[in-house]
Amino acid sequence: MHLNRASTVFAIVLLCYHVAIALKASDLFKICNRNDPQLNDCIKGTLEELRFTLKSGISQLSVPSVDPMVIPKVRVFQGSGPVSIDSTFTNLHVEGITNFEITKVAADIDKYRLDFEVAIPYLHTHGDYKIDGRVLVLPISGSGDSWSNYTDVTGTASLIGHKETRDGQDYMKLDEFKFHIEVGHASIHMNKLFNGNKLLGDAMNNFMSRNWEVVFQELKPVVDEAISAIFTDAASKVFNRFPFAELFPSS
């Protein structure tokens, strides 16, 4: 009986292996021909179809869902300027990112580069924070939970890579995935500021909401870096798995 059980387990593992080997890029998303005169439009359509895939994740490539996007820990240290803070956000959830619309695509397949622009109606974040420092002329300190809302969000992204040959086939080795975000408006709220002093906490939250542009510009580099890191991981798994000729065939 033990032998039969071991054989069954081995058969299941072998089956899973062959399923993984047989996986094609076209099983996951629409493929665009690199010679298509409307290549940018084709890629735009493919990226927009990926909204649903990114929300559920790509289990075949071990890519988790990015909506909500969960950032375990991010630290913001700004020692000078209008916002001078040392803050740490943990278990930060970012919701709404897969509601994007691709507004522009510029692909240079021969140079292994893809640039595109997105519009996102809103983003909502929530998580825990710890902060100490100064916002404009006011001191700020506290720890607890926080949330923020961002509307009219736009972003620019650049995937930049180079050719890597493995086993006689060319792949795209991703060098970087740069993402830059801008927002039309933001609301920022932190609970339990100033050791739970409601009067001071409400005043600071109102002050940050009125001066959200200054606060956001100081947070922006860290937000860009965190989003870039998560999408770099997802994109790398795709490019590492499938030969470039399979992703962008010439016929």
C-alpha cells in the first residue's frame, strides 16, 4: 500500500511537471506579432486584458494577485525640505490598481523596451504606520492605523531589458521596470496621532489633507519604488519563462 501511495504521488508530480512544461504564453494572454503595423494597439489590448489576470494572480508562474497589492514594509525617511519625517508603514494594502486604462503604448521590440501610460480612477491604501518628524511648520508623531485615497491617478511605466540566450533561444532579461505615479487629489488620514490626542490628531489630519500635494511629493519616490518592485517581479517571471519569439512572434 505504501508503494502504491508513493507511485500515485510520483505520478501527480510528474503530471504537474509536464503541465508546467507545456504551458504556452498564449494560454495566459493575447500574443502580438512583432511585425504587426498596429503593434502598439495590439499590446495596449493585451495589457488591458491582463487587468483580470493580475487581479486573480497567475498561479502557473507563481505571480500573486496585485489587487490588493500588499507591501509588507516601507520606510520613508526625509531629513530636509518642507516635510521632514521618519516613518514606517507595514502591511500596507493598495486597492484599485487593476482598474487601470492604458492610454498610450510605445514599443521598441528590437531594443527590448516597452513604454506605456495608464490612468487609474482611484487608489485606496490602508495599513499600520509609525511616524515622527515635521510637516511644514507642524510637528507630527504617532503610531496606529492609517488610510489614504487617491483619485485621478496617472502613471508612466518603462520596461527596459536586453537579450539573453539560453538553450539556443532568446529571452528578454529585464533590467528595470520604472514606474512613476501622479495623482489629481489625495486624502490622508492617520489614527492615534500624538498618543491618541483627538484634538491634535484631527487638526494634523485636516492640515495634511489641505496640503496633500506637499505630503504626497515627499512620499512619491517610495511609492514609485514599491510599485516598481512588485511589477518587476511579475514581469520578470513572464520574460524568464517564455522565449521572446513566443511572446512576440515574427509570423
